[in-house]
Amino acid sequence: VTANVATEQSDARSLLHLYEQLIELHHENATLRDGSQTVLNYDAQGAVVWVRRAPASSRTSGSVVVGCNVSEKPVALEDVGGAGMRGMRSLLSPRPAGDIGVMAAGAVLVGAVR
């Protein structure tokens, strides 16, 4: 399979599309841009997970959970540094199928929680 900009632009799940969304989120979301960061320990499950909390100067009180599952198995997020998983909504499009608190193998998660 050949990957080029034309094919990546036409695929909503492409790496190019993901990067474009992440850059846009970083510019638009004060929590991602300026919030305090706590790295969580999901090493044993093969995932990198962290929580960004809104800065004190922000009008939002939410947190953003970011995760990347580099393993070959799904990873369930249970302890996300005090940020409740209930009501988390995906900030990426297309939204992942199923439970947003379970990252599929190879998946990237960016979710907002209140």
C-alpha cells in the first residue's frame, strides 16, 4: 500500500488526519495547550496515558485525558488521575466505536472529562 498526501487526505482515519486534528486541538484547547500535566502509569499494559488539567486562568474546569495504546491488546482506562471516566467525550473525529474508556490496540485517545 502506498501512502501519499492524496490518499491520506481522503481517509478520515489516516495518520495525516490524526495529526491535523491534534494540531488543531492544541491551538484551540487551553487545557491541552497550557494545563498542568500528570503522567499515569500504564506501562505494564503497553500504553502511554496522561491527564491535562485546565489552568487556573481558564474559563473551563475540565480535564483532557490523552492516551496512546502501543500494545497489541485493548487497554481499559480505570484510574485517570482523579479525572472521572463517566461522561468522557472524544475530541477526535471519527469517534471511536464502543466504550471510550477502552483503547483498542494501536489506538490514540483524546477525551474531555468534567
